[in-house]
Amino acid sequence: MAAAAYAKDLLNRVPPSKVEAERKIIDVLSSVGQCIYELHITTQTTSTAVQNLGIEHRQQKISQWLRPPDSSTNYNKALQQRHKGSGFWFLEREDFLEWMTQQDSFLWLYGIPGCGKTILSSTIIEHLDSTIRSQPFLYFYFDFNDTGKQTLENMVRSLIAQLYYKREDTRHLLDSLLSSCQDGRQQPNCDLLCELFLHMLEKVKEVWIVLDALDECRTRKGPSTEGILLWIRDLLNSNQRNVHLLVTSRPEQDIQAEFNEWTGSKSMVAIQSELISSDIHTYVHTRVREGSRLKRWRSRQDVQDEIERTLIKKANGMFRWVACQLDVLENCLDYRSLQEALASLPKTLDETYSRILHNIPHEHKLNAIRILQFLTFSERPLTIAEAVDAVAVDTEENLSFNPKYRMPDPLEISQYCSSLVAVVSTEEHPNKENEGLVLQLAHFSVKEYLTLGRLGKHNAQVFQEVAARASISTVCLAYLLQLDGDVPTSIIRNTFPLAQYSARYWMIHAAVAEGSNKTLQEFIKKFFCYNERSYKACYSLCKPDMPWVEESAERLKNPSPLYYASFGDLITTAKWLLDTGADVNAQGG
């Protein structure tokens, strides 16, 4: 009690003003401490943001220099086409499980055209994505629709980019190569890229790689820095014991012969009809029972059973054949026409494609042929907007382009060619309507059918390379002739979707055909010599000798027509320009 009384007396002796002052000092110190803490957090956040900005800038520079093809578009397309559960049977096979776990493993999956190899690849990649956590997996789709996805070099560029973004401890190797290439002003050759990829693999414990459609690679033969087949052999025979490699393809002779030399039969899996019969059954069942365009038969289970039974019996392991027949059956509005279609099903893919072409209505024939010519011989797929403007060009009478002839519903463009083409999304979350949608041939077998002499006489002529490329370049020039070089290129690109494609590729197509096509020759002369504004617009959109400066091309001076004719291998045109007085010493390029 005495101590308590003393303490109370002592507190009573402290003036209230002093107590209040002490509180204010504490408050001020607390406030200062809070400010210092907040400043520390802000500094940390700013430092992280600056660091991330630097990394983002570096990665953007790497991407612009390396220019790796984006195989995620192929993967997304395959996932869109795949039905639920497809390919799961393969994930349970002993040979696949061994490939997943054994060191230095290899698998080759091969099968006939249209048996679903690419869909199976997507199932495997999705499985890797969900099961491989601590180590990277890489993939690449060779693609007949896109020349940027048909070579060993571009495949290696893609694999390097994927590994660069997935593994931070590999980035300094690519950064060093960038610096050695004059900080991105020069391109590395395939030899350097292959060597770099091996060095990057040394930094990871294990890596799983899936390569789809090896038969669609244009550089299969040659040494390991040029040909994919020897590159695969050298990769698996190198010191890299951490690689699990899986490839898919048709059983082409050169591929089979190469793999037979150094791998056993256990590493080769034939995708036979009995293996995928359950997948085909499920696919047919789903489309017949749940598809919106066959819903007319939902009250007739006997008819649904008949469709399923007939298609499954005749599929012979071909997803592609089944898909085409279902497309045809969707147009049968009554049971009589359905029965007739089921009774006369084509036996092969070639016969299927022949019927599709034959059944295109006469009023749609010209547009269908133009679309197929573009997609068969183009360097890349067309965006929907590009394809719409391509068919709107009049090359029969006025030889011009008028926007009023654009289709009111762009997505209907695929209906010109039925099952021969497909609309594919290249973006998972597009911001605008039709953004990221491209039109391409539905399958490699379609391109083979159109180009390998399997067509009837009349159709074969329009799909011969010279005739088709003459048509494409004529369409491009007719389109370019409507452009005005005094208009900013950004406005031209937004207003005329086919302009960039036409500027970039018309000479590539014309070089094949100009020597034998008088109509094309006249278009080229008109473009080069009698329409200065169109000429300016074209080469402001794209410099063919410097395609990488696309965005700033309008600030560069245009060389003479003779320069571009010579650069583009337009031999007939170059001779004509010289004969009409073109200055061979004119500066340009």
C-alpha cells in the first residue's frame, strides 16, 4: 500500500501539460516511423517495378531478335478440336510411362493421314503441363499451313525461347548470344542456335520435348545443323542424358529408315485403328447426340444409332474421314436424303474431297477457288478480314477492290469451302470481335489433294502452282492499286486489312508466274509505272528487302521499280523496264 501511495503521489506531481507533450512526441515519433516504413515499402516496390520493366524490355528485345514461331496457336487449335477424354488410353500405356520416367528416352508415334496424331500430341502436352512441375517441358508443331513452322532452325528458335522463359538460369546464355550478334543487329545461323540449345539443356536436370508432324518439316535431310532427322540423332547421342523426346509423323520412308538405324521397335508406336476406335466412337457419339446441327434427330434414337453404326464401321481409323462425313450429314434435312448419303459414303479422303469440290454451288465456285488458292500457296494462314477482302476483289470485269462487296458476316467465309478449310483462333482471349481468327486449310491431306495431281482436269489447272500464284498476285495488285501513299500507313492497315499481306507477298507469288501470264504482266507494269501513290503505299507498308522494319518503313525512301523488280526476281518485268529506259545506275536498296 505504501508503494502504491507513493506512486500515486509522484504522478500527481507531474504537470498535465508535460504528460500531454510526451504523448505528442510519441505520436510524432510513431508517425515518423510509419512514414519511414511506407517510404521503404514504396522504394522496394519502385525498385521491383524498375527491375521488372528492365526484364520485360530485355525479353521483348530477345523476342524481336529471335523471332520464334508460336506453337501455342497449334496447341490451342488442337484442344478446340479434341473431344473430352480423347487420347487418355495412350497415357496409360507402358511405353508412354517408360518414356516419361526413363533417362534419355525416345518415342515415335506414327500413323496414316487423318488418324488424329496432332490431337494425341495435344493430350500428351496437356498431361505434361499438369504433371511436370519442377522441370521444363517444350513442344513444337510443324505446320504445312505456315512456312515459319517448317524448318529445323525455326523449331530450335521456338524451343530456345520456351526454355529461356521457363528457366531463369538459362537466360544468360541467350543474352550472351544476343550481345555477340551486335546486340541484335545480326542473326545467328542454325549452327549457333543448335549449339546454344545444347548448352541451355545442360542447365536443367531433365526436359521433356514433344515434336508434332515431323513429316511437315521441309528440312528433314542434311547434316544435324540443317536436317531435323540427324539433329534428333545427335541430340539423343550427345552427352545430354536428361532428354525425353517424343515425335509424331506419318510413316514416311526417310523418317522410318532413319529411326530404324538407331532405335528399337519398342520406341515405335503405330497408331492403328483398333487403338483409337474408342476415341472415334466417342467423337461420333458426341457429335450425333449433342451437336447442334444434328439435333433434328434427337427424337429418333434409331436414326442416331444408324449414323453412328455406319460411320464407325467405315472409319478405318481416320478421324478426318469421319469429321468430313458428319459435316455432310449435317446438311441432310430429311431421312430420305440421310439414308442416301449413308448408303453412298466415299471410301477415301481423296474421294471425300472430290465430292466436296463437286458439290460447291456454281455461284460460290470462284470465291471457293480463290480462297483455296490463297490457303494452298500462301506463306501463312489468312486472317478472317484478309480473306474477306481477298474474295471481294473483282478480277473478272473491273479489276478492282470495292469495300461494299465485303461479306456482311465475315465468319461465313468458311462456308464457301465446307470441310476443306477451318476457322481457327490464335488467341485465348481476343479483345475484339473476330480478333485472332485465321482461315486455313483444314488438314495437310487437303493440300496434298489439291497439289499432287489427284484432281479432275479442270480443277487441276487452277491449282497448278503457276496459275494459282498468278491469281493470288493479281488479286494483291488489284487491291494495292486502290491505296493512297499519302495516307498514313496506320490508317491504311486499319482500313484495308489485306494491304499488309499484299505488300509483303505479291512479289513472291508473281516471281513464279509473271513470265507466262500476260494479265499479271500488265498489272505489274501498271503498278510500277503508272500509279505512283499505290507504289508509295505498298513500299511504305513493307520493304521486301527489309521486312523487319515494317513499322517504320514509311519514313524510308523508296527505291526505283527496277530495283524492286530485280530484287523480287521479276525477270520479265525487269527486262521490260530496261527496254523502256529505266536507269540501271539508279540508287536504291
